[in-house]
Amino acid sequence: MADGQSSSLTAPAKLLLLASLLAKDGVITNNGKAFLKELILQKDPRLMELLERFDSQEGQDTAFLDTINDLIEGEAEKLFDSLYNECTLEKAKSLSKAEREVKSMDEEKSLIYGEVEFHSFARVLRKIGPRPGTKFYDLGSGTGRAVFIARFLHDFDRCVGLEILEGLHGAAAQVLERYNQHYRQYLSTGNSQRVAVYQGSILEQDWSDGDLVFANSTCFDDDLMEQMSKQAERLSPGAFFVTFTKGLTSDEFELMERKRYKMSWGPATVFIHRRLNHDKTVFSNEQLQDVPDDDSYKEYDDTYESSDEDEEEDDEEKDLDLADYDDGEEEDGEDDQLEDLD
């Protein structure tokens, strides 16, 4: 920011200009810029401290940028918590358990309910840095929490949740209705901000156009992991696929990272995969093309329709195996971590 221009601006104007520059350079998202604008309107004192640091350090240090993103995530979390104040984790857990009991699906461990933790999932998404205009899918989306974390914090063209259980899907549909009526307006008007939730099996739905696909796969059995991994091979080179506890079994993906994060039920190992090129060479960011500005998302309704092997095995043993803790059974003294489990 030029000295002459900077000195002639008021502090709020400087902050608005800074937010615009950061968004233009891709340091923050357009939705992040919208949350910063809200903080500026609130005259949040933390922003003045940031402005002083920016003027003195040129905003070059990573701590400055981390603080900016932490402020954005904090503001997004407040909106997220408000959106879900009528759809708690306990309510969702009860819906899942009741439906599985009625339909005699208790033995299908792949359907056990578990949710992402806001800040942990936000960190995973920030690490990937999804490009504007891309597509996000959550396979087994429950009440849609991961879908809306992705929607609030990034500039996806559309965010889609796929859930097989009718009760969880119905709860997600109600959250979506609240979002469209009361929350969508807080996000950037320069993006579509579209969200859709669908009921059905992740093996029968088409998510091959996804750019970032997520599956909370901690309780997925080997057969489901195998089938999902095979279907994931239809994704385009460069697409990301995030799983919990268990990695994809396909050799068409590169494992970018394996790291433990806190989730609603306790720690889980997060696997970040990236689709290789069709000749199995590593995808390069130089291959990325600008996302076309089209109306392809309109086909989705706003409402809804129905490392080494030993180390990897060790990681899976450390993760909470939700199948062992179904129905709230306490085991190995970890009852404090079972509070949110089915």
C-alpha cells in the first residue's frame, strides 16, 4: 500500500482495502473477505492491531496471515453455530440411532454417526486451498456440517452432501432451508453460495465431477472402502479426496498427508489424497486451468432431492474405532471421548 494512499485513508478504509487486496491475491477467500468486512463494521479492536502490524511489517510474516485466517474462521464459526443451534450433535445422533434400530440396520457399522470438528476441518481445507469455482462433495454427510464449513470458508461453486439415512437427510434439509432464508446473505455476493443435499447411497450417486471429496470413513468397512475407492478413480486428475482413519485403497491416488486431528468423538487420522494423472504420474499445479464461468451448477436445485504399511496400521489402531463404541458402550476408560458417539 503506497504511503501517500495509506496516509489519506481512515482506518476502516485501510482495512477494507487490505481485505480486498488479500482476496484478490488469493490469500483469503471472498467469503473470508465478507467475514472481515463484518468485523470491520463491528469495529473489532483486533483489526486495528492487525493494521498496525501490517503497516510495520508489510504483512509478510506467516503469523500475520494466520491471525487473519483465525479471525475469519472465528467469525464463520459463530455463524455456523447459529445455523446449527436447532440441530445439535445429540439430536443427530438420536436420529441416526433410531432409524437404524427401526430398519434393523444396527449391524451396519458404516452408518454409525460421527461429525467433524469445526476448526480441525477448517485447517484441513485451508491446507488444501481449494480453488474458487470448484465443487465439494461430502459422502455420508449426516446433517451437513462439513458441507457448511466448506461453504462458509471457501469459494466453491457448489457444496453437495450425500446421505443415505432419511432422518439425517431430513435434518440437513431443514438446516439448508434456514441457510437459504437467513444465512446465505452474509457470504460474498460474487459467488453462487449454492448448497444441495441428496438422499441416497454414495455408491449409487454420481460425484465424479468433484474437485474436493470428503468421506468420514472411520467406520466404513473394507468392502465399502474398496468400492468407494474404485468409484473415486472417475475423478479428474488433481482432484482431492479426504478420508478419516482409513486411506483410499486405489493406486490412482497420491497420499499427500496423513495427520491426526481432533474430531467430535476424539482424535482421528486424516488422509489427504490427490488423483494422479491417467498415466499415474503425479499431478502438477501447472496443469490447472481456470475454472470456466458458466451456469453448470444450475442443474442442482437449491432445495434437495430424495508412509509405510506398518505405520499406517499403527495409525488406524490409535484412532477411535467407532464400531467398538456403538450404543454408548464404554471401553478402555475412554468414556469422556464417547460423549458424541452413537
